[in-house]
Amino acid sequence: QLRLVESGGGLVQPGGSLRLSCAASGRTLDDYAISWFRRVPGKEREGVSCIGGGDGDKTKSADSVKGRFTVSRDNAKSTVYLQMSDLKPEDTGVYYCAAARGSSGYCHGFPWEKGALYDYWGQGTPVTVSA
């Protein structure tokens, strides 16, 4: 079984940056596509960014975060990152990483925003963007 643990959340001012980490254990991370989701108060869970399995050279992001968030992976460290820049108050929420078996093209070949596709989830890390 794959276990995911998120970290790196916290309080940041608007315009600031945070880097979230999703550390995996239990199975080889290379075999999994990883996506970041967030749950914003009063809204449905939203897919934020997706990175394919393997080298992770193919990614996709929601329109709301394009140009501000970057997803990457370091398989040697069994960790996926979400670099968040130019943060806005509407980015506030709990951020989760989730894993699905998939190759490098997963994010482009499947509706990655649908949480039902993912077999493993972390416990979440809270992000608050406020002055």
C-alpha cells in the first residue's frame, strides 16, 4: 500500500510563496501519477495540479493556478512538490496529494481532476493566505 504524507502548509501573506511536499512510502513512486487537490471552505474539492508517473515530464494544472503553481517530482526522494507563488486569499484551503497508477501521460489521458480516479490520499496540509 502506498502511504502519502503532505507537509509545508502554513500561513502566508498575499503575494507570498510556499512549497508543499508529498512524501510517499510503501511502493515505488515512479509507477504513480500524483495530483494535488484542495478543499476550500464552502466549495467542492478542486484539482490543482497533476504530474504523470515515471520522470514526470508531463503536467497539467487548473486554470486558476496556471503560471503561479508548479508541480514536480523527485523519485529518488519519493517526493512530489507543489511550488506555489503569488498566493492569493482564494488559495486558502486544505491541500491533499493523491496517487493513481499511471504513466507519464496520465494527466493528459485521463480526467485527472476527478478524485474518484485516485487510490491513495494523504491527510492534507492547511494553507492560509491572509494579511
